[in-house]
Amino acid sequence: MENLFEPEGQTTSDNFSMSENENFISTPQSDWGGLSADDNAYLSKKGLKSPADLLHSYRALEKAYSSKFSLPKDGDEEGFQKLYSRLGMPGDTASYELNFDEEDKPFLEEFKEACLKNNVLPKSAQGLYDWFVNNRKSQNQKNEQNWLDQSAIEMTEQQSEWGAQSVRNMELMRRGIRLFVQDDDSAVDDIERALGTKKMMQVFCRLGEAVSEDNPISFGNGAKRTDTFNLVEHFKEMFNDY
């Protein structure tokens, strides 16, 4: 009871509170929110000794970033050009050192101009061209396989339509091809791709039949053609059917 009348002064409770505050103020960074040893080592390496240091560092970084990378408003062409320039955009096509395939070199300068006009950086331009080449190669392979598949289908269909005459007509077709293009396989391929396999088979079968030995209008050893036969008109009629 007597302690209640003692003069007010520093109490044990006050000493405890002061001790806690002093402990908090002098708390080393290793006790910040229970950070790991790696986090503590990182803070020490960066010279961050207190939460205030960390906050100041972050605010400085935020300010520098926002001022350096602020985007122009829509329609501000000059502002965008300055931004592209700071990102490394060249002022002319001379800075585009691109590796182009020989077959594509005729449009190399046009490609550079397009990249410059659309703000494509030089390194990105090379990547864009490489993608184009790979995509073109893949597409060509698909197209070629589709063509081969379609050609096989049309040949099977035509042979089926010829029925019992299929073997005979195939031989006539080969004769027509030999007469028309000799041994030029590339020419045969060009004609087939232009007409389609089925129509090509029909055309050259008729040509082979027209010059076969047992045809009365042929040039072979069969029956002699009459003087009234017009060879030009015959072939014109034959090809006009297709």
C-alpha cells in the first residue's frame, strides 16, 4: 500500500518499454521480417541498413524508370520516333546487316525499307526473315505433298474410268508424251501441274492414239490417211476439248 504514495517517476514498466524501443531501433537487418540468410546478405551487399534505405532506393528507381520509359500520347509521332531512337532504332537502312538467301536478295532492300518504316529493330528484322524462310519451306513441303497425293488420286480415277482399256490407254499416253516433249521430264511435270494429272492423261492418250500405227489418220504404217484429213484442225480440236 505504501508504494502507492511514492513520487511518480520512472517505473519498471517504463524501463521495459524503453528497452524494447531501443532494441527495435538498433535491430540489425538480419531481423527484418524474418528474412533468409541470402536476403540478408543481399541487403548488406547493397548497403541497405534500414527499411528507410530500402524505401529511398525503391522510390529513386521508380522515378528514374518512369522518366526514362514514359510513353508518348497517341498521335505524338515525334515522341514515338524519339522513343524508338532511344530503343536503338536506326535512322536509315544502312544499319540493317541481314543474311538473306540468294533467291531472296532481289527484294532485300525493299525488306529493309519495310522494317525501317514499321520500326523493326535490326536484330528483330533478321529474326523476322528467318521465320519467313522456315515457314516458306514448311509450306512448300506441305503443298508438294498435297500435289503428289492429289496426282495419285486423279491417276487412279482415270485408270478406273478407262476400265479394260486402261493398260492400252496408258501406253498410248506414254507415246503421246514421248512425241510431244521427247525426254524432257521437267516439261512433263510443268504440263501436268498446269492441266492436272487427269486431264494430262486424257490429252496425251488422244495424242498417242492419233499417231499410233493402227489409226487411219496416223503417220505410221497403218492405213494411209486421206487427202481431206486436216491434221492441224484435228489437234486443235483435240486440245480445245480441255
